[in-house]
Amino acid sequence: MPGVTAKGYRYYFPFIIVPVYCIISVTGMYHHEVWLDEAHSFLLARDNASLPAMIYACRFEGHPLLWNILLFIVTRFTHNVMGMQLLHVIINCITVYFLCKSPFSTVEKILIIFSYYCLFEYNIISRNYGISLLFVVLVLYVYSINKRALLTLAVLLFLLANTHLFSLLFSAAFALMYVVFNRSLLAQISRRKVMAAACILLAGWLIAAWSIAPAGGYTSQFLAHEQSGYLSSVRVLKTVSVCLKGIFYLPDYSNYNFINTVCIAICPVILYWFYRL
């Protein structure tokens, strides 16, 4: 852009990308039929008169409750499902703003922001994935600019842990990474602040674990219908395979529409390769 400095370009870039992303998101949500899992969370929030009643109704959800609590607040103002969708667009636009301020190159930022996951899976579909991504990005952003912001990081990790089961694991993993790689820095921070951060983290993890744990008797009733035991090799292999799929992605060629998964996995790589030529 002629006449625009690199600093000015970095300043204006989010104000170009975020509105474009927002317009595409609103258009996509307007034409998106609400899926059962989206409606399920929305109806749990809408049809319970009090927050304790909703929390009790969510005892079989298997996920932390921050997203449900946000939906409960939204449904105090409107019973229209578009309220949930609008909240989700706002959450993801905030995520995109901070992604625009990340150290990636311009092309890398565009490929990430307008990828399948950021534009559709974690955006158009109103689930707790979007808010998980927001707090992951915020944690990394704060960590990159000020590693000494211990209490801010602790609060963000507290919130992250209460968005999704996998986000709870990420929260714990990040906290462990921080301790391992910043031991000398922790020694310079006041003991009171370190203890306060540790208490915030522990509270967040305990609340998340409590909300994830199913109601009493549910596990035994579920396993009564299972042919394999609780820690059988079949169940362990299924669990491990899900984790491996997230790390080593392979298209499902047994599915008739495998071309979709191929595009998701390959297209960003091809575009980035062309950019690097």
C-alpha cells in the first residue's frame, strides 16, 4: 500500500479483516440451520428459570459450563436463537482481532482466519468451541507481550478451563509449561502474587472437573450397556485414536464425501506453498 508505513499497516489491518469476517459470519449464520447440539444448549438456558436450575439440568453434559452460563444471560433478554448466534459472532470477531495482532505474516493470518475451522466449525456453529479458541488466543497474546502478567494469565486460564473438556487439559498443560520454562521469572515475582495465581488456577480446574463429572450413578448405568469394561483395551484405543487424529490428520477415504476432509487438510498447505514460491 503506497504511502502506508509497516506500523500503520499493522494498525489498520484488524480494522479491515474484522469487518469482512463479521459480514461473512452474519451472512453464514443467517443461512445456517441450527443443529441439534446448538439448540440443546440454547434450550437448556432458555427453559430454566434460574441459574442453579440450569446448572442442575446440565449435570449430564460432560463439559464445563461457561458457555451455558453465557447463554443463560442471553436468554434473559431474548428467546430468539439469533441472540446466541450474535453472541457467538461477537466472540469470534474478538478472536480474529487478536489473531490480526499475532506475529504471523499477513498471508498466514488470512489463511488461519478464513480457514474452515475459524470461519465455519468454530464460528457458524454456535458451540463452546468458539469461546475456547478466544481464550486460547488471549492466553497466548498476553503471554507473548508480558510473561509477568501472572494474575491475568491465571484468570484467562481459569476461564479457558471452564469452556471445554479439552480446554481444561490445555489450561493445565500451559500452566505446567509456564512453570517449567519460567522458573527464574517466577522467583522474581512476589510470593503472594504467585500463590494468588495458583489459587485461581486450582479453583478453575476444580470447578471445571466438578461440572464435567456426571451425576451420581450415571457412569455405572452407562457402563451397564457397554460390552467392554471401563478401562478395557477397546475404550482406551478409541480414546487414544481421537487424540492422534487431532495431531496426525488423515482424510477418511471410506466416507463418500471424503473430498471435503481432503480440502480442509490440503488446501491451506497448497496456498501457503504457492505463497512461499
